Amino acid sequence: TTLNDTSDVWDFDGADLMPEADPDGEGVWDDNETDLVTNGGFDADSDWTKTGGTSISGGKATVTGASGTSLLYQSLIIEGTTYELVYTVSDYSLSSGATAVINNDGTTIQAISGNGTFTAIFTHVIASGNLIFRATNGTNSYKLDNVSVTEYAITPLDV
């Protein structure tokens, strides 16, 4: 027998349930849309701590491992909190070593492996601290722009 469902309403045990186009509030990840990053567009050489071969100019940050390990970071993540990180990488170059986004205990949140806009959802599990962009060794380098971090939480189901 062929089942032809032409309705947007389903009947489960006599309860009519209407699907929604936007399931916010239905027990899914919910973005509060408050950007925690200051100067994520790198409009000025401010608000970020820079070490090694890291610089900010021309609306982008450059992270290069030419002088060992280079870091670019802000203290903005809190233990036990889930975040969405969005950032854009350009002029990516890797010779040896590694490039990554890490937290303040050195745990890799996401490896950086090329140009593009990237998203990572992660839960910070140690003491509050830093979101860090890193390059190590050799001539590894990349440029960053449009860095954004927003807090995420699970919205409970309405039953």
C-alpha cells in the first residue's frame, strides 16, 4: 500500500502537531546573538593580546609562526559554557608545525587548514580564559578577519 501524505498536520495518538519552519524554542541550539569579541573586524590595533609574529593592520590580523609560537587572543570564554566561533582566514600558508584555534590550556578547538570562513561550536571545560589563534614553527601564517563568538545554550522542550 502506498502512503500519500498531503497534509502539513500529523496525527500521533490523536494529538495534532504542526511542524514549524523555525524551531527556536523547541529544544535546539539557540543563539543569543551577543558577540563577545571586541574588535573582531580588526578595525584598529587594539583589544587583542599579541605575541611572537602577530600583528594587526589594514583591517586584518596576521598570525605567523616565523618567530616560534605566535598567539593572538582575548580573554572571553567561561568554564562550562558552549560557544559558536565564526572567523575568516585568508593568505593561509603552512610549511611545518601547526595552525589552530585553541583555549587557554592548549586544547585545540579547531585546526586551521586553509582559506575560508569557518564555524566551530565548542564547550569550554576548564577555568575561564582565553580564545587563542596560534601558529607554530616555520613560515606558517594566516590572516584573520570577522572573528565572532556567541554563547549557545540548549532551550528546553515545551511539553
